[in-house]
Amino acid sequence: GEDVEQSLFLSVREGDSSVINCTYTDSSSTYLYWYKQEPGAGLQLLTYIFSNMDMKQDQRLTVLLNKKDKHLSLRIADTQTGDSAIYFCAESTFSGGYNKLIFGAGTRLAVHP
Amino acid sequence: EPEVTQTPSHQVTQMGQEVILRCVPISNHLYFYWYRQILGQKVEFLVSFYNNEISEKSEIFDDQFSVERPDGSNFTLKIRSTKLEDSAMYFCASSGGQGPSTDTQYFGPGTRLTVL
């Protein structure tokens, strides 16, 4: 079945770049998403990429997609303490107007001074 | 900016009781979803809803669960007889509005359900 895997923890120094990786299994995925969850809060959409794209840049965020390897990454440039959160990768398959998201377990990003 | 809202933020109930979790999706959205996240586990899809009927449901969404859109704004998840294992954070999401990606799902802040 569909599955999404992420490493569970990443620690970086403030000002460095963070790279969070994700692998997925469903080759028919049409959209891939990154959501951010701060402590006690909901899921905030960060960015998404269509499966026919290789890269998408949005300010400090860069998403890279390797469709052949089913590998997705999120790079955060100049990481700040406010970026400390859990980052979820999710895949979806568009189906008649709606899509069902399959989430990874989340990567906890810790940013230290 | 429009957002999905959920009430209550935290619900405590006794095992066997019925609970209703409420959501107000983004107003021009057409597709509605419930997900849950048991503490320390993945966010799991429960159900999707469109045009006043369920589009898809997971195996978690058994006969104890139901969803309803009782009016033009609210979307509810009912658990008829709660079990201890229903304790989780429940997220509502909506999609299908105007804009560059009508398929992107926007999530509410969640309702933490604790079953004692």
C-alpha cells in the first residue's frame, strides 16, 4: 500500500540550512506536500509540488523531487529558531476532485543557537 | 486569510459516550476531510466528504463514526460510543476552492479528544 517515510529528527545550528528528506511509494502520486506543526498547533501548509516538477522555490524553502527514486526533500535556508517544529511530508493522488493525503511520521527539527 | 476552525479545542469524555467534533471549513471549499493523529503516531486519513456524501473512508472509519454537514457552514464528526483508543487529535481539512491549487487541503487547529 501507500507509505511515506521520513527520518524522525534533525538538529541544526541557527543560520545553517536544514534538509528534511522523505520517500514515498505511490508512483501515481500527483501532489506532494510539506506541512509544519508547531507544538500544540494544527498542520500549517508550507508548500507543495506537482509530480511533473523537479524543483520549486518559495522564499527560504526549496523543494526537490526525484520522481524516479520517489524522493522528496525540503531545504530551509538560513534556519531560524522559529523554524523549530515537526515537518510532515504527505503524498496524494488526485481522484475526481478530492485527494486523500498519506502522511509520513514527521521530522522534528530542532534549531539551536 | 480564510482558515478552517474547529471546536472544541479539547474534549474529555467517558468511554461509551457520544462526542461530536465540529469544524467550519473555508467558505468556498467543496471537499471536506477528517484525519486523526494518535499521540506519537502518523496523521491518518479517516474520511472525505463531497456533495453531502462520503467520497472515501478508511478502515478506521467504522460504524461508530459518522459525518454530517448539517448546514451551509458546519462539518461534524460524530463518534457514537467512544473507546479508549479513540483518544487522539482530530483534524478537519477542506479543499476545492478557487485559486492555483484547488486540491490543496487546509487544516484546522485540531480537537484533542481524551477518552477516560
